[in-house]
Amino acid sequence: MIEGIPTQPVLVVDTLVRRYGDLIAVDGVSFDIGAGETYGLLGPNGAGKTTTISIVAGLIPADSGSVTVAGEAMAPGQVEVKRHIGLVPQDLAIYPELTATENLAYFGRLQGLRGPALTERTGEVLELVGLADRAKEATKNFSGGMKRRLNIGVGLLHRPALLILDEPTVGVDLQSRNAILESVESLSAEGMAVLYTTHYMEEAERLCDRIAIMDSGRIQAEGTRGQLVTLTGDLDHIRLAGAGGTAATAEALRALPAVEQVAGDRRTLMLTVRDAPAALAAIVTTATETGMTLSDVEITRPDLESVFLHLTGKALRD
């Protein structure tokens, strides 16, 4: 816990529902985010992530349910509450003819920043998003990734209690993507609560303290990465490839305490095991002692893709 950061949640979302005709886009969604915490909404396109954050940011109303930001009730007409939020939408919200500095100065003034405080904060934000060396250049000359980084900077200017990032790395190059992720990683040190939506499993695993897996408008499961992975049974897979003795090897491997299941053919065995790294030495020793000459050993541990498939019966990017 960072000194001076309040312990109560910055954001509380309670049983949100939003309908579009017969379609229920958001169906009873609830979660909260604490100061200094990055919370991920992970799910495929169409899962309801953007609709959820649009309600949280006060852009559209919910049909039912409530949102509280920094202890204040949020609704589309509640302008004062929105000062607590920095919103970074999927669509770019910058002016291409202005420089990076001019864009930040413009949006900073909209947030009430003036004079030396605005100048100082603009410099800090440019450093944070890695654009200090391009500060005086018109943003129409920026790459897509640089524009997205500046877009994040706009959301950070007024030091919001809650930063909302909606798919911030879609369509950007690898270098810019990594710069964006590094920027987000540094925010929790300032005590900022971050709501991060993505359909990239690796981003959620890297950034988020807690993750909600969302599909068909509902949160299917929530927790830390470790907690979510246990939903799959927390079983690992080991693939053994080689020659000789595979039938005898399979029989011997089934007797090991960590091994739950063994399947395969003359050249490959697929094992389902508990705690593969700990069990690997005994498995390799047993395989070689029973006549199998190993040419390849591969461990696959459960990840958020596995959890999503387990919960929904489909791949994350379907």
C-alpha cells in the first residue's frame, strides 16, 4: 500500500445492465478497482467491454445498476464526477495539425490546468509516453503507435484517480505497443487506478493485478491470473517425443504421483500433470530408464486463453 493512497475503491460498478433492443450488451456486470491497481476486462470483440466502460465514463446511461467514482455517483449528466476520470478511447482524439505539446496544452486547459503547472505537467507526460523528443512536431507526421501514445498522454494530464484505456494497442507496431505497456506499468506507482480493456491475453497477464474474463455481456470469472488458472484444474501438459519403448514408458509414467493422464503413439507421449516443472525430472528419468530415447520435451502451462476456452467453450479471439 502506497502511503497517502485511500483504501476504499476508486471505482465501484454494481450490476450494470444495458440493452440495445433485444440485445443485452451488458448483463449484470459488477466489479471494483482500488487505488494503484490495474484491472483488466479481457474478452473478444463484442463481449461488452466498450459498452461497460462507456457507462463507467458517463458517456451513455445504464438501464439499471450504478457506478461510483471516487465516492461520487456517475451518470451522463454528472459533469463534476468526470474530473476524476481520464478516458483513452479506441478512436484517436488528437488534432493532427497541432504539435504534441500543443495538443497536450489544449486538453490541459480544458481540464483547468494553466501556466507553469500546465507546462510542467506537459513535459512530464511527454517523458512518460516516450514522445519528449518529438514534442514540437505536428502529430500528422506521427506513426499510429505514436498517436496512440499521445492519446494516452491526454488522458493522464490532469492526474485522474481513474484512467480508462479501451484497447489502446490495437493496430500499433511492436515497439509502440511495448512503449504503451511500459507507460501503463508505471502508473500504479502514482496510485492511479487503471481500467484496461483488451482481447490480448498477454497484455492482461503482463499488466493486470486482477482480471475479469468477459463474454456475451457477462463477467464469467474474476481474479488474479493465478486464481483464474486454477479454474482449469491447474494442470500442465508435457509432450515427450522420441523413439523406443513408448508403451512401457507410458505404463511407468502413469504410476508417477504427479501424472494424471498419459496418451500418445509410437513416437510421442502427451502427459497431463500437476506442477510440470517440479515433476519434469522424475518424468524424464522414468522415460529414459524404460527405454525411450528423448528427442524433444515440451511443457505447456495453463494460461488465460485456456481459462477462457474452459469457461466459454471457444477461443479468446473467435
